[in-house]
Amino acid sequence: FFLGEGSAGASAEERRMRQELDEHNDLVFLPVTEGYRMNSRKGLLFLEWIAERAEAEFLLKTDDDVYLRPAPVLRQLQKRIPAQYAWAIFDYISPVPRDEDDNFYNAEEDFPFPVFPPYPRGVVRVLSMDVVRLLAKASQEGRLRMIY
């Protein structure tokens, strides 16, 4: 699991997560505030972390509330060339939220278009590692503009 760092002063929940990490070593804390507003940044930091450490052909990213059947996914991936590959549910006409109470609010000054460009939704996605590394490098070089 990849999580954003907690705020100053550890809450009971953060202490439990740190205990989980100490016991099972199954969490990674990324240097970003946890929450919807920072999901894009967290996603890029996640890709950077994977690009630096993983030796795999594909990255499968899924939300923690998804029931994943790995066998069918793995069968499909065995048929794919592990290069220039992205599989996801893409959103092609997502309106830009203008309500300030929306977790994904974007002011007109920040993003002046009525819809977002096509993007993969976060529920489940598979990327070949060359795509992961390309995105991670672009992120590290500051070539990706952060929108929420």
C-alpha cells in the first residue's frame, strides 16, 4: 500500500499504520499529504518509486476496494508485448469540477477548459514498465503540469 505522509503529530491511525509497517513491511509512505486533492501528485510519486525499484514487465495498480481476479489479468498480460502498453478505463469527456466544495475542484485560472483531456481512471490500470519510467522521468524533470 502506498500512503501519503501524515501531518505533524501522529494520530492514533498513523501510529497503527506505522506499527503495521514495522510488523509487515507492506506500506510505503510517500512525501505528500494524504487526501483527494493530492492524488495526482501521490500517483506520480508512486510511479517514481516503482520506476526506481521494480524489475517487472508491467505495473498493475488497483484501488484497495477492488476485488481483483489475478488469473484472468495475468493470462491477458502474457499475450501482450511489455512495451508502450496502457490498459485502463479511460475517461474521454470528464467535465472539470468548478464547485469549490468538490474534492477535484479546478479554478478557471488553473485549468481553463470545460473538460479534462483523456486520462485513465484510477480504479485499475496496467502500464508497461517503459511507460512507468517515461512518466516518472517526466515527473522528476517537472514536465508534467499538476491538475486535480
